[in-house]
Amino acid sequence: MSIAIVWSSANEDGLTASAKGAIAEGIRENGADVEEIYLNHLNHAACTAGGRKIIQQAACGWV
């Protein structure tokens, strides 16, 4: 089984990160794979297609 943990925080080493780390550790100890997705590291710029900006379209992967 694979589980994705999607999280965001202004403080990458704060309480949210500590809680996320404890949860991820527990999941791993029980045999599942964990993918941690830190939203602050992603590029959230609006997608562009055909020279115009699009927000919710499958091509952007945001739907």
C-alpha cells in the first residue's frame, strides 16, 4: 500500500513537520510506502496552454 502525505507550512521544521514525520514513521512501521509532498516546494503558477492561462484543466494536473 502507498500513502501520500500532502502538507504545507511556513516553517519547514515546525510542529506541522513534526506531526507529519511521526505519522509517516507510523505508516512505514506498519509496512506501507509513504510519499511526502511538501506543497511549498511545488510551482503553483497558473498553467499556460496556447498562450492563455488556464487554471482547472486536466492538462495542468489540477483537476
